[in-house]
Amino acid sequence: MFPSRHEGGDVPDHSSVDSTTVLIVGAGPAGLVLGNLLKAAGVDCLILERQSRAYVERRARAGFLAANTVRILEENGLAAGLLRDGRQHDTCLFRSEHAEFELKYSGLGRGEVHTVYPQQDLVRDLIAEFLDRGGELRFETAVAEVNDIGSDRPWIVCRNADGELQRWNGRYVAGCDGRHGVSRQAVPVGAVRQYRRDHGISWLALLAEAPQSMAAVAYAIHDEGFAGHMARSASVTRYYLQCARGEDPQGWSDRRIWDELQLRMQADRYGPLHQGPILERRVVDMASHVMDPIQYGRLFLVGDAASLISPSAAKGANLAVMEAEILAKALIADLRDDDERPLARYSEDCLPRIWRAQEFSHWMINLLHGPAGNDDEAVFLRALQRARLESLRNSRRHQDHFAENYVGI
Ligand code: APR
């Protein structure tokens, strides 16, 4: 057995001990962008990923990349795939029982657009590039413990595919292990403040083998609940259906899904949806979580490990890439130029942007979901929801503000 957390000490003979400069836990967008930027600057690092390569390269998640994300990837030689195959996207559409309107956000706010590129394709490109740069990445290796982060020699324990325990020493640990990761558990209780909110809303997240039904991202507001439509690739489209908390996704047959989508998206009024087999159905609960600060000693949290954002505004992967760039620059400043200041203010640099994204995402939740029922409160809140939508439809200033937050980060 290894010494317990925070105790330090020797490792038994049968286990291997190795060291690197930056230990990166997790090969999602956060860990892979960080690893690539460090490697390009000649900083020694190791990425440890619990899942297999095939699994992470096929895991379908987000797909809307903000302009800032594309800039970071381009500036660092990581954008060849998305520039070749990604599609520019600049219009969203709102539908309710009262009206339908489009916002072409390339002509609003800062004039920025999204690039649609499935996240698993980005992950595949980032892995290939990291390995090309000579990076070391261990798949099927789960980090079990992160220790001594308050000292200048933190270390981790991981278990590889053969079940062998291994210890790695490093100078820094980057916790990029997502919403269920272990890294943040290393932070002593009480050392950080945790902000949490369960929005009490769930979505049935669907991937359909069907081309997109309209050129825009569509948000449909309906008495039966929200429905959404988002392009992914030429042959796959993401749909969302608001559903009850705890709903069993298997209770939704393909027929029921398409009937409900057609109803909420008002296909009889605006035209039918392109239908196809449902490839994936899972329930996503709208929840937010922010840690403050997102660092402790030599541990730095990045992406979903630092802050979880509800998917209502597609910000998760974009925040992850933004934080990875800030952390990479700070680590490089420390290790190459002996300047500790950027690392010391990593949380301070990231948190205002995280909160701004959280605020916008929360605003979107309130725009897209009205409470069910006919009691006074529900009726009042639904009237506010309509007023919010009308303001977005009619006010150019509101549209500019929306566009700046929708594409920006
Ligand atoms: N040891 C090693 N790897 C781990 C461990 C562990 N104990 N726990 C989790 N991981 C891995 C996961 O398997 C996953 O590949 O960490 C990775 C975390 O990646 P993501 O969940 O993709 O998180 P992140 O990189 O922060 O990306 C941000 O934004 O669009 C949203 O949730 C979406 O993936 C997206 C995220």
C-alpha cells in the first residue's frame, strides 16, 4: 500500500516511481490543450487518462467552439482539423407559440461566429498532435490519489490497465479530470469555497443520425417543455428535450422522441424535421458548480474539474480551453522565467470569466424554461419569460449583448 494522502513517505519496492514536471490528470479538452502548449514550450509533462484512446476519441459531447477557442487552437498549431472540417455557424432561432425569430449574430455584438466541430474530433486531433510533439500520454491509467499538494513535491498514485499501482512525482499537478474527477478531492476541506446550484431542470440529450433540419441552432419554448436543435456534422444532429428529473432515457422510443420534437418545434407550422435513428439518449441534469479559488498549493484545476456549467449556452469546452491557455502561460512563466506571479493569480484571472459564463448560462436557462402549472407563481414566471423573449426580439441593444455573451467567453 502507498502511504495515505498528505503523509508523503517512501514507496514500497515493488512499485515504480517516476517523475515529470507537470502531472496532468485527464485527457479531455482541458488536459490535452494544456499538454500541447506545455510540450511546445519544452516543459516536461505527462497526461494520465482513465479511459482508453478509442473511448475518448469517440465520446460525443459538445461541438460549438467560440471564436476565442479557435484563436487559441490556431495560434498553437492545433486547428488544422477544425479549419478543414469545421463549419462556421452564425445564426440562432427562437420559436414560441407566439412567434419565431432569427438572430444572425455575425452581424451583432463583436461580430463573432461559432465553429461547429464535434468535440471527439477535436480530442482526436489534440491527442495526435500531443504524441507528435513527443508527449507522453498513458491511457487506461486512473489516478487514484493526489498527494502533498501543499508541498513543493506533490505526487500522485495511479493504477494502470494491468492493475499495477504506480507513483509519479511532479512539481505541479493540473487537475483536468472533469466533473467526477479525483483531483479536487485533494484540496483540504474548508480551503476553498464551493458554489453549487441545481437548476431543477433536466434535458434528454439526443444524437440523431439525420442531417440538420434547419440552418440555425433552434431553441423552441413550449408549454410541454423546451426543445433544442443543434448541428454536429453533415449526418448527425443534436437534439434536446426537456424531461422530468430522474426520467429513464430508455422509456423514450425513437417514435416518441420524434413526435415530441415535432410537437415542441411546431413542425406543422414551420416544416417537418429530418428524422433518423437515435444514436444516443441520456438525461442531463442542469447543475452548476464553481470552486473559489481553483488552485491550492501546487494543484491547479482546469475545465469541468474547476467549474461545471449547465449546457444551456454551450460554454463548458470553451471555458476549459481558455483556462488551459491561461494555466499553460503561467506555468511556462514560472518554469522558464522564474516568474511566479501569473501562477499565483491563476484563479483571479479565470474566475471573473467563469462567473460571466455562469451568469449568461443561467439567463439562458430562465429564457428557455418556464415553470409548469397554473398557480400564480408559475403563470407570473412564464409571463416574465415571454417578456424576456420579446425584449430579445425587439431590442437591438439586447441582441448585441446577447451575441457578445453567446459567442464570447
Ligand atoms: N484519472 C485519470 N483520468 C480521469 C480520472 C482519473 N481519476 N477521472 C476522470 N478522468 C478523465 C476522464 O475520463 C476524461 O477523459 O478526465 C477527462 C476529463 O475530460 P472532460 O470531462 O472532457 O473535461 P474537460 O477537459 O474539463 O472538458 C470540458 O466541457 O463540453 C463540456 O463536459 C464537456 O467535456 C467537456 C467539458
